[in-house]
Amino acid sequence: MKRIFYVFAVLVSSISGAQAGIDETINAATAPIATLVGQIVFFKIPVFGAQLPVVVLWLVAGAVFFTFYMGFINLRGFKHALHLVRGDYADPDSHGEVSHFQALATAVSGTVGIGNIGGVAVAVTVGGPGATFWLIVAGFLGMSTKFVECTLGVKYRKEFEDGHVSGGPMYYLRQGFSDRGMAGFGKFLGTFYAIGIFIGALGIGNMFQSNQAYVQLNNVSGGALDGLGWLVGLVLAGVVFSVIIGGIKSIARVTEKIVPFMAVFYCLFAIIVILMNAGTIPQAIANIFTGAFTGEGVAGGALGAMIIGFQRAVFSNEAGIGSASIAHSAVKTDEPVTEGIVSLLEPFIDTIVICTITALVIGTAQVAAPDFAGDAQGVAMTSAAFEREFSWFPIPLAFAALLFAFSTMISWSYYGLKGWTYLFGESDRGQTIYKLIFCAFVALGCVVQLGPILDISDALVFLICVPNILGLYFLAPIVKREMDSYFARVQSGEIRKFK
């Protein structure tokens, strides 16, 4: 193993020296492909002066349908979700690998990332304050989608003799359609999804995260890390490898500690900043509601603000992408609906809480000083809002960004692994090869700037929502029956609390 890391270090440092040439060569070769894939996946249709990505419409339409079809499970299941996460109904004899809380923490760590800091700033800049309102609405609706896909993830998961499990859209798409006499179609969709999640894990869940972590560290150090991306990449890759080599149990042990810490750490600072601008809070909130229904200054008006808010929400919480169901399927339970209910908390934490708090930090700063950010965008804009109150805040913000990126990488490593094992089998050797490949991309993300490659990865992640949502529509009646049966048994006392 030491020899592998030595060769890997030499390779990465060599690539660093030839960075410009490699970047230009790969970018030139992949740019046409990235453009074509992006145009297909993110195809937009004009709606009353606004541009609506069809993929966003597909995801939001599904969320609306599942919310009504499941009888507003995102409301009536919320309290029960808290009981489940607390372990009140945890049967120690259930099959699975991780607890409800660990599964939730792993899934949340995969969605809470750089986008919660920088992506919200972009949404508010483009869609105005009103985008925040629609972001919250989309997060609320997305809770229902998560419920359906995570229930199915557990129901159709594959359990092995040694106790480990594999689940996710590739499994419920294949088996679900097979049960309806469409085995060939289900197998195609499952394979397509596995390929997409594997490639996506190397891009949006890996290289992008490590690259942004390096950029933040370099910025806060005043450029002291210029030319040392290879070293930062190797350190990150080593830390990531030390966690993911132990599988989902190792990942869950880390995420159950790091996710609550980073969420509280970031939200605490954010709330302090908001309260320091207490006098601007009423106006900031008024701007959110006014902008949501007037869209003043936004292309497409109120509809434009709605589209931007919905788009940011689905990009952030990934409801409908299906990725989170891979982590949730590892839970210790014999009742699939329990994990569907637990997953309701994921969009709530990611979008309704963290993204909304970020939007309020920016919104209160805009009321107090409209030009506070200058030309800054993304993470830099959020940082500027914090820096108005704490001149030293870029340092803890960089730390938060590093935690967000790290937690996203270890969760997405598991998503990609399950795509890999679906395609190539569950052998230990094959899984180790995948983990080494994943960590190689972590390091490379800090060294090379492969824009088109990342664009292709992003597009594939959202392209796989097409077969996933299609499968959810077909399998929704099964989820509804499971849900009704579960709540009836809870009500009757057949399903009891264990503590």
C-alpha cells in the first residue's frame, strides 16, 4: 500500500508540473461533448419571458405529485421522523449496517456542500430575494420525493450473507420494472443509472469539492498555497481514503460526528450575523415575499424568481436524483417506510434551514449596505456578508467550506462505489480499486482545471433523474400501500417503541 501511495504522489506531482498543457488538451477534446450534453440535459423552454430548464420542471412536477399522492407526508411524518432518528423504534435485531441517524447524517453530508454557501448567493443575485421563498417551497416539496425514493431504496436493497447491503435506484429500477413484466427495460435503466452515479461521483461529488476546498484554503492563506495544489490534494486524498476504506460503517461513524458539528458551526455564526443586523431583518423578510410574487428586477418577473429558487433547491438537496437512497438503504430496519420518513429531514436541513439562513445573511447585508459585495459572487459574496461583521470570518468560512467539501466527498464515494459494484460485482479487490481511483480524482481536483469534464459530470448526475423519477411514478402505489400499512400498525401498537 505504501508503494501505491508513493507512485501516486510522484504521478500527481508530475501532473502538477505539466498542468497547463494537460488542462488545455483535455478541455479542447471534451468541450464539444460537454456543450452537447449540457444542451440536452439542461434544455430550456421559454415561459413568459423566463427560461425554464426541463430537468427542473421534471423534478419539481414529481415533487408536487408525490406530496399530494402521499397525503402531505412531509408534514404528517415530520414528528415521527424525529422519533425514528432518536432511536425510539430501533429494533436491535433488524438487518442493515447503520442506524437511522447515521444513514441520515451520511445522506445530509452528501448534499450539504459548497452550494449551500456559494450557490445560494448566486440564486439571490440572479433571482432576487424572492428566489429564497421558492427555494423553501421546493425544499418542502422535495421532502416527499425523498420519502418515496428512500423507502424504495430499502425495500429493494440487496442483502448479503456477511451482513452488508447494496441499494439505490439501480436496484429498485431493475427489480421494480421486472416485477411488472419489463425486465429488459428495468435492467437498462438500472445500468444507465449506475454508470451515471459512478461518473458523477468522480466529478460533482469529488473533483469539484476538492478543487473548491483548495481554492478556499489558498485564498484565506493569502496565496501561500500557490503551486502546492498537488500537496493539498495528496493530504485530502489520504484523509478521504482513511475513512472510505472501512466502508459505510466507517463513513457513517465520521458523518454522524462531523455533520452536526459543521451544521451547528456554520448556522451559529450565520445567526449571529443576522442578529447583528436585527434592524434589517423585517425588511429582508419583506423583500423575500415581495420578490417572490413580483420578481422586481428579475428576468421573467415572479416566474423567473420561482424558477431560480426551484433550480437552486433541486441542485442543493438532490431530491429526485436518487443518490441519497443509496446511503439510506444501508440502514438497520425491516420496515422500508421508516427510512423514507427519516429522509424527510434531509431536504429540511439542507434547504429549508441551511440555505435559508445563508440567504438571510446575504439579504440582511443587502438591506444594510446594498453594494456590500462589490463584484463578488458565489462563496466570495457570502464571505463578504459575514466579513461586514467579522473581519476575520474568511478563516472560519474556509474551514466550514473544507468540512462541507470533505463530508460531501466521503458520502459520494459510497454512492459511486455502489454504482461500481452494481456494474462490476461486490469483490473486495474491485472495491479497493474503485476507492483508489476515487482518491486519485480527489488529488487531481486540486491540480487540474477540467471545466468540461466537470460539466459532463454535472449533466450526468441530473440526467439520471429522468429514469429515477419515472421509476418513482411507477412504484409510488407500492410505497403508498407500505406507508398506509406502517402507520396503521404504529397506531394499533403492533409496531412498538424500544425505548
